[in-house]
Amino acid sequence: MSWVAAHASRTVRRAPVWKGAGKRPSALSICNNSVRGLKSYSNGRRPSYLPAALHTSMHLRNFSVAVISTAVASGAWYAYNGDAKVQSLATHIRGFASSAINSAHAEDPSEATRRALLVSNDQFYAATLSGDQPLAKTTDDSDRRVLNMLTPEQATEKLRKNEESYLVNRGKGVVRYDIVQVPSNSPIEDDHAELIVEVPSSVAGTTNGDPSTDWNFWAVFDGHSGWTTSAKLRNVLISYVARELNATYKAAATDLSVLVPSSEAVDAAIKQGFVRLDHDIVNESVDKVLKAQSRRVAAELLAPALSGSCALLSFYDSQSQDLKVAVAGDSRAILGRRGPSGKWTATALSEDQTGGTPSEMKRLREEHPGEPYVTRNGRILGQLEPSRSFGDATYKWTKDIQDKIKQQFFGRTPSPHLKTPPYVTAEPVITTTKIDPSKGDFIVMATDGLWEMLSNEEVVGLVGSWLEQQQSGNGGSKAWLQSWFGFEQKKLPVEATNDGSAEGQRRPIRQQQYDISGAESRFVVEDKNAATHLVRNAMGGKDRDMVSALLTLPSPYSRRYRDDVTVEVIFFGQGPDSRTVEINKEASAAEEAPKSKL
């Protein structure tokens, strides 16, 4: 290491001390900006080359060129030359380290500058580097990871890549729904499904003279330990539930004294759909695999059983105007409703189901008496966080079955605390809410990646602000908004919720991790898609550097700071009736041009 780099290395380990009014910091000063530092929940030791002032800081910093040069000289980053040789990036940029020490932030105007990330064991920092050499690390010629910071425009493009929006012109109480997914895992472990079924009166037993009613289904799935279970749910869960509902409604329609099933009967049908599907995934798959005696068959059939997924499904019957929300896991649904005062209120329609939820802990201890490890540190058997989910067969199979599967095919070693399975169930908890389309109700359904970042009240308030922006003239087609804004528009603050509806729900842990204040000034309205609007504000809102930094981090490192996020926003109202559902192009990602097939 040259004397310049060594001197800089010794210097940056000391926190800078500036004395005297108006004295300009030296080139080795560390400059604060609006970006915040993201502190991961790991026990990794901070590398010694980080400045002492940053060791206890939650704020993401902008390093001067000299500090970056020194950090790189310590081996933090590497660049690939293109000739199968890996060299320290310090080789490429050490040349301007000495000049940077002599002149703060001095840069050659002929060299381009770019934003980049310095990643340490448990924090990352923003930096501005000159030159056009990309930051990269490679293990061989086939794998190259570039850490160039996304620009705000690129971050927006990434946020909107998977957004969808649909205008529902069926006159049945639903006017629009927006969807977005932003991955952290690769591939994303979340999934989702939506379906509108027109049901004839002979099945639905309509009492208002309509020849049919609409059954509306929306679902989000939060996978873990892989993507296969959530993909399975995307393909078949709604079908399983619809089949049970069909049988229940048909039975009621044949009884002239009933015509429509009771709310309890509908709940039972939804639960039956969930439980039957999980039985097929977890138990029927084992029977088929043992009969086939084939590793190929085992790999195909056991994958959805060995991984797992939470499920959140909403079912809206346009005739009864009842909204059923069924949850198995820690995804969440909330209702936004505006009262006479013009303010929005947030009402939780589900409870997070984890090994740390009081009601779930009580249930598990009653079902498994004398087992102190049934919940430990908020997790089932000290390992799995959701207490209800699909798949997760290692918490449902007996030890004998697990040993047999592992010996003959593949599998995991059972937990030493496994005694009386199953410990995890896919039976959902269901709530019922009467929807009033004339009031412009909306619901937000999302996997826990959103709720780690925003509270219920913030989410409802953000959707309210977004609606206000659309009504002001920046939202394109307004036909679906008429049921919201038939009167003078006011600012849409959200009322504080003190009714206990949020009990059993975890607080947004990422706000503490990011050291974010609760000030509403950090929010922004920039998107035509309501779901994308929520995710943008969850990741930083007006703080564009924060948004860019979070979206720049590659998988799997990004998982320390953000989870996969899937959000659906469903708007109820009295819209037009053309019996159609159309893509809302201004709030949907452009379809990619079809690729030629070989």
C-alpha cells in the first residue's frame, strides 16, 4: 500500500473533529446527505476500514473520493478486467487518491461521475466515483455482480416493471384494482392471483331479480424456503375455494326457505378449500411419491410440500356485498373507509399469525401441552415464523415419514423438538366486512414486505393522498372516481385508530432499522398505480437516494434490508356497467415485445 493510501487509512479511522467557525472540512471529512444508513439484523463484525464515526451511525453516508479509495485499497471491492483476471479496484482509482487529499472533492471535469454502493458486513454506503469503470466482483468468468447505483429514473423503471391495473366496468360494486410486485429474492418467492366469476342466479340464489352475481377473488401469497408453494397456490387455490363455494351455494339455492347460504356456511366452505389443498400438497404427494419410487417424481411433487407459503385471500360477493378475508400466515389486509368528516380510517381485516402472536401462542400451547419449545423466540419450534401456512411439511409430517422420505429420496433432518405434529396448519382465520360501494371503500392486501415498512394508518393515508392526486387532474380516466368525489375535496388525513383492531399485528420494524421518523413530509405521489405508489413510499418516498439504494442492492444481500413485496389495492364504487374488465394501460407496465422462437 502506498504512503498516501496508508496515511488515509489511518486517518479515516478517527472521527473528524472540526474547530473554528466557518472552517471548511478537510478532504477526509464524511458528508451527511439525505440518504439513511440501513442496518441489517446480523451479527457480522464491521470491517476495520470503516470510519469510527460510522460504527454507531444509522445514517447512510456519502464518502469523499479519498475515503472510497482507501476502503477499496483494503480489498472491499474488485473489478473484472475482461481477461479472466481479477484486480483490486484500487489499482484503477488509486491514482486520484493523493490529489483528492490535497483538494476536497477535486475531480477531473473530463471524467464522468456515477453513484455507487460500498457494501460492508452489515451496512452499505453511497458514494460518488469518477471514471467509467463499473464496480464488480466475480468468482469466475460466468458470474459478474455490478453495484452501480441506479439513477432515480432506473429505480422508477424497476418499481413499475411488474405493475398491473384493471378497470372493472361491470356495475357490481368493484371499479378497479391495482397490483405490483417488487422482488428481493431471485426468483421472487411471492405470488398472486385474481379472478372474477359471473355466477348465474340458479347457483347464487339471487334475491334482487338479477340474472347473475359476481364472485370476486383476490389473493397474495408470501412464499418462504423457495417459490414452489406460492406458485402452486397461484395456480389452484382459488379453484379449490370456488369449488367448495359452488357446492355450498347450490345446496342453499335448492332450499326455498334459505336460497343463500349463511355467513358461517360460506366461512366453512373457504376453510375447506384451504385445508383440502394443503392436504393434497403435504399428504397426497407423499403417497404418490412412495408409490412411484422415482426421484424425478419426488422432486416434482415434494417441492411444494418442503417449501412453504402464507396465503391471504379476499372473496367479495356482489349480491350480499360481504367481503370475506381469509388469512393463513402473516400477510395482511386493511380496509380504508372515509367517514362524514372526510377523514380516512384504517381497519385491520386480519391478524398476523406467527409464533409470537398471543392468540396463536395460546392455541399452540393448548394443542401441544407439555412442549415448551412449541413456540420459542416467536417461532414454531424455534425455527418457522408463520404459525399457519401451506406446505412446510417438516412441521406437519411425523418423524417416521420424514426419515423415510430422507432415506429414499431427499429431505431435511427433523427438528429435535418434533414430538406431536402437525404444528402448523393451513386452516385460515376469516373475517367478514360489509362493503358500501357508495362510500368509496378500498382494501389493501399485501405480503409482510410492505407491513415491515409502513403502518396501517400510513398505508390508508397514502392511498387517500393518491386518490386526491388522481381527482386533481393527474390521474387519467376519472369515471371510476365519481363515487369518491361527489363533493368538495379536502385534504385526506387518516384518523388515529384506537379501537384495538391492530392488536396482534407487528410494528414496521424497518422504520427502526432505517432510523426513519414518522413525519408525513417524507411521502410523495408520483405513480399512476396505487400499489406502486405504496411501495415507492415504503422504500423512501421523497428520499430518492434511499429508493435507489434499496433497489440497487442485489439478491441475496438485499434480503437483509427488504423482503419481496406484493401489493394489491381494490377500489369499490358505483362505476359504469359495460360488462367488461379492461387493462388500465396508464397504470400498467408496457408489455414486452414477443421474442422470436428458435
